[in-house]
Amino acid sequence: MGAFKEPHGGELKQLYLDGTAIEQARQEALDYKSWDLTDRQLCDIELILNGAFSPLEGFLTREEYDGVLNNMRLPSGVLWPIPITLDVSEEFAAELSQGEKIALRDPEGVLTAILEINDIWTPDKAREAREVFGSEDEAHPAIHYLNSIAGPVYVGGKLQGVEHPVHYDFKLLRDDPAELRARFEKLGWRRVVAFQTRNPLHRAHQELTFRAAKEVEANLLIQPVVGLTKPGDVDHYTRVRCYEHVLEQYPEQTTTLSLLNLAMRMAGPREALWHGIIRKNYGCTHLIIGRDHAGPGNDSSGEPFYGPYDAQELFQQHEEELSISMVPFKMMVYVEDKAQYIPIDETSDGDKVLNISGTEFRRRLGEGREIPDWFSYPKVVEELRRSYPPRHKQGLTVFFTGLSGSGKSTIANALMVKLLENGDHNVTLLDGDHVRRHLSSELGFSKEHRDLNITRIGYVASEITKNGGIAICAPIAPYISTRRTVRNMIEAHGGFIEVHVATLLETCEERDRKGLYAKARAGIIKEFTGISDPYEEPENAEVVIRTEELTPDLAAQRILIKLESMGFIR
Ligand code: PPS
């Protein structure tokens, strides 16, 4: 094992400049090239600069990156499981050279930090996906991010912090490691068990966390992630209001709440180690690790990416080295006859055990059905109901995809009229041709331009959905990955129903209403979908329409029935 130059949780690094050095840095940075940090980079840089990612002192250099991928170790030998990299565009990278300093800014242009470039390289992303996430399957949100959202070039080097990131929400609940350590010190908390979560907490969580703390005779830190979590998760504003209610349920002086602006990767076992290191840096002595900790869900073939106890096993292997102990999470169930929660392995044969799964809970919330008091606290349920009204009161997007001339626009129009007749929602149609005229007039049909076109549509649709309307989109949208990006953008705010208008290429070509196929065959139109450009068929569309078999009216009716059965319209 390598030498421990900088063990985790030791003296905290101060990466922020102070006094006159800041003013000087601000002046000098005016001449530096400037990079606008992405949402994920903003989360990462905050935790590098405040010491939560100690011993990192910047974005990984190439040597550090290779070590992290190969054996989860930095060149110093210290354990570090997740690559924290600064990904940039090819154009920006082309202007840079080693040794140069660049300014890293937040979206408002505020100088967050200065990075002195050590390396600039183009990573092998497939390798990164395999080593870190154990797969290349884009159903894994972090692999999708790596391939479709992260820039192609990495820039590594040390950071000097200038301005602390500004958060306007829940200010009193945000702490950097030094502040939290000082709070523990002041409270006389020597042993602190941390609970990591990205979900609202209910009674079972309160029971299990409190039990875990009692078991190891420690105080409890509820430290939810409010940076980036899994697409589709409950937004952090709602969650934090819920956490504040749950906090009232613990005996006074036993438990505290602090928010962590982490961008999760859902990397399962490696992520569990990472969470341990971060909690150690925050001054905790224990971390609760549950079944499928930081799991990303299932892969494209419906199998889980990681085994349910992989995270616990990997953590156990490194527990001593990390010098933070794992408290394995016990599944708690409600025993009706005893009117109390107990660990599932302590129930006896005659016990009547009640449980509501996450999926069932979301169904009840979505349909406005009863959620019993034994499951959650009334105030928590009220918060969730406020933020997540029943489905028929939510917005949604119906996203058509299919070849040119497949009939998307005709069916989309028919659907719009039927929804307007129903009258419950405002409806906006974002047809391919209209979007190209009003939103994307400067774009052509290269992959890059098509992706940009579709993400613009996705953005507008997500805003409509967020505000309770119905967006109907009808572009070709030929790429699976871009459609997934749009789904992720929208599912956070309401429904997303993908409709594949699966008219055969032969039929589209035969109809050739606009004469485009003839021109494409003759080579007059280049990069034409289906002829000289790819169309990736959807694998999991909610509705598939074969226009050879259905009239537009019946096709629109089919979609309406689907929306009804999903609870989005009544
Ligand atoms: S994409 O791929 O989703 O961005 O395409 P979209 O915005 O839906 O635009 C498709 C319409 O543009 C016309 N057109 C082409 N389509 C595909 N490939 C090429 N090269 C091309 N050039 C022009 C065509 O009329 C499409 O309209 P629809 O309504 O689909 O037939």
C-alpha cells in the first residue's frame, strides 16, 4: 500500500486565497482565458475548495486520473475512487497550454477559482465508464452524462479558490467541513454517525437512523445531498422542507442536519467509499451504508448494475484505511400488532408486517391516494403533496419521434385538438418545421445541430411541463441518447410520454409528400434521415404507432387512452 502523505480527515486544506492575494488574483485573472463552470463542476469545485474532497487540491491531473481509474489511488497512495475532472470543449482546450493559468467562473461571471494547468488530454471515455462504473451502458446516468453531456477534453491542475460559491437557499443549513467539525466540537460530539440521502425521509428512516446512532453510541448527522442527484429525484427544496419536519422527531440534542452540495455519480460501491471519505473530512466517525447504496437502478436489460451488498463489501475492505466505520443499514418494517418499527430480521412468524415500497408510495402520491400515518409524518406528506400534485394536475410532454413523413405532425395536431377539447390544460405544439423556423433557423442537419435542435425543444417543453401545461413535440429526433437527455430534463417536472411513429421507411418514401426522399436519393439533400443519416429506433417508447394500420384520428385516440391510463388526464 502506498504512503499516506495526506490521510483523509486530517488537517483541513485551505485552498482559498486570502487578504491581498485575492485582489491580486482578481486583477491577474482579467488576462486569463475564462471557463464557465457547468452545474456539476460548480458542485465539484465547491467541495474541492472547502476541503470536503481532501486530499484533492484541484481537478485531477492525468497521472491522478489514471491511478483513480486503475486502482482507486492517487499517486501518493491515498485512496480516491471517483475521477473529479474538469471537462471542457475541444475549442476551448485547443487554446490552452501547460503551465498556463485559467479563470474558472460561475454562470454570473464571478471568479470562483484559478487553475494552473498541469495536463490537457482527451480521455478514453469508454474505459472510464468501464473502470469507474463497471459498464458502458448509457442507462447508467453517469455514463450517459460522461458520453453525452461532459466535454471531450480534460484539463487537470491545482486550484486557488477566490470567491466562495453563493447559495441563496437554506443558508443556515450549509456547512463546510471546518464549520461542521467546529459544531461537533462545540456540542462535545466525539462520535458522529452520518446518514447520506437523496430521498425524502419517512418514519422508517427516522427509526433506522436513530437506532444506528444508539447502536454505536454516537450522535447523528443527517447530511442529504442537494447538489445533483439521480434524474427524476424529488427536488431539493421540497426535500429540505421535509427533512426539517423529520428533524423534530429526534430527541433534542441528539441529531443535526447539514446539506451537502455534492454531484452524485450513482457509482454504487465506489461511490460508497467516496461518501465515506467526504464524511470523514466533515468530522464523522461512522457512515450508514444501506442496501444498494448510491445505486443507479437497472441497466438496459433490466438487471441491476451492482449487487445489493457490493457497496457494503467494498467499504468493509477499506474501512480501516479510511478510518471511518460503516454502520450497515437494516431494513425496518412496521409491525401492525406491535404498532412499532423493528428491523426485518427481528420480526417473528406471527407478526403482521406492513410496508409501502417507494414505487407504491409514488403511485399513491401521483394518484392523490391515502398515505397512512404509520408510513410517514403528516407534515412530510403535506409538503410532498404540495410539490407533487396528483398526475392529472401535473404538466406533461408528449414527445413524438419518427422519420420524415412518418405522420408525426398530423397525429400531433389531432392530439392537440383533442386535448384542447378536453380543456383541462394549456397545450403547446412544438412541431419540427415550426421549431426549425422560429427556434433553430440557423441550424442544419449534422449530428451536432440535430442534438442542439432537440435539446432546445426539450428545454422549452420542460418549462411548459414545469408550469403545468402540455407540450407536444414532433421532431425526427433520430438519436437515442438525445431523446434520453430530453426525457431526463422533463421527468423531473412532470410526465414524459415518448411516441414512436414507426412508419416504415418504404412507406414514407412512397408517400414522399414534400419530395424530399427523391432529392435525398438523388444526393441533392445530404444527411437525410433514413437515407444517408441514421435513425435509432426507440427501445422503450410508451406508445408505438404504425400508421399503416391506424388513421391519424385513431392514433391520437390511442395516445389519449394511454395518457388516461397513466393518470395524466381525466
Ligand atoms: S431533427 O433531426 O429532429 O433535428 O429534425 P427536425 O427538426 O424534425 O427536422 C426535420 C424536417 O426538416 C426537413 N429536412 C430534413 N429532415 C431530415 N434530414 C434532412 N437532411 C433534412 N433536410 C430537411 C424535413 O422536412 C423534416 O420534416 P418532417 O416533418 O419530419 O418531414
